Amino acid sequence: MRDPNAVPLPQRNAVKSLVSEENADRKAMYKEIAVANGQPKWEGQIQSVFAQRWVAKAPAGWWYEDSSGWKKK
């Protein structure tokens, strides 16, 4: 969630929870892909590849977060 203040306070915790669940699901997916390929240590690399591809395919104006913070494509 790029700007928590953009979400009305009554819904903010629900949105934070959804984001947390989505992140956990993605992490589990990266782990399963690594395990399915017989390379459990590749989890971080797989995550990086997915992130790079999502950013590359995203339309102009799309926001994404990397290690240095939020950026607009």
C-alpha cells in the first residue's frame, strides 16, 4: 500500500490485511516454484524475476515498489 492515508481510516486495517495476505501468497508461490524445480534456494531469484517482469509489462503510470522505495513507471 503506497499511501495508507488514501484509504479511509475505517477500511485501512482491512486493506492492510489484504495486502499482507497477498504478499504471503506470493511468497508461498515463489517457494513452491523453487521447490518444484528442485532448487529451494532459488526463492529470492524467482521473486526478483517475477518482479522485473511485472514492472516491465506494467502500463505507464503504474506504481511499483523496489528496494529504494516507490516509483512511478
